[in-house]
Amino acid sequence: MSSSFQLPYDYVNYIWSLAFQRYRELQFATITLMVYDHAITLGKEFEFFWCGSWSLSKFLYLLIRYLSLTLVV
């Protein structure tokens, strides 16, 4: 005795739309936190990174910091 229970199409569509909405909300929250982090640490970044000599570690830090922001936005 096998049971082939299927959910109605409208219900499945509703679940997917809720999942997509939650995904968009999470994405917006992530972008907001990243921009906030960049804004509050910008002064220290200028003080410690932009006003000194360039090194490989400084270049990699700035590359990862701003590349991640551009990829998320």
C-alpha cells in the first residue's frame, strides 16, 4: 500500500516565495552590516593603512576588504 500524497501547487509556490523573501531579507541584513562595519572603521583604516608604506599584507587586507564589499553589493 503506497501513498502518493502531493502538496497543492499553490502551497508549494507559497513556500518557495517565503523562502525567497527570507533570502532577500538576509541578503539585505548582510549588506547593511558590511556597510556599517566599513563606515565605523574607516577612520582607523585611514590612520593605520593609508598613511604608511605599502606592503603585501596591507595590499591583501585592502583587496579582501573592498572586493568582498563590491561582490556582495
